Amino acid sequence: MMRFEEELVELLPRLCRFARGLARGLARNVGDADDLCQAAIERAPKMRGQWQQGTRLDSWMYRITRNLWIDERSAAGRRGVHAPIDEAVN
């Protein structure tokens, strides 16, 4: 069985594609996707105790990434940060 860190490294390309999909879905911002992917990777070791070995690491990481994205969208809304109107319409 692979170690947590090895599984996480193997998952990185898929995780970053998932983050890009989230960020492009509304904001259409690749920079936000990279930041989101990095934040999820930084959070994983801190939350490792919540992951149960034998369960799917990819699902767990996708959940972390999605929750970070939701938190950022909520914070941006509170700050009054919105996508430019031309991007919002397209």
C-alpha cells in the first residue's frame, strides 16, 4: 500500500485539473485554479488525521478542494469582488 504522500503526489495532475474546472466554471481564471490547487495541497497534510486509510484519497482531496473553492467564493462575495460584467455574461 502506498504512503499518504506518495498517493498525494500521484493525484496532483488530476487534482489540479479539478481545481481548474472549478475556477474556470465561474471565474474563468487559471491563476485562481493554481492557487486553489496549491491551497488544497497545503491543507492535506494538516488534515491528514481526518483521512481514513483504505478510503479514496482522491474523493477526500476533491472535497477539500471544493470546500476551499466555496469558502473563497463566499469570502469574495463578502468583499464585493465579482467577475467583470463581460465575463459574467459570456
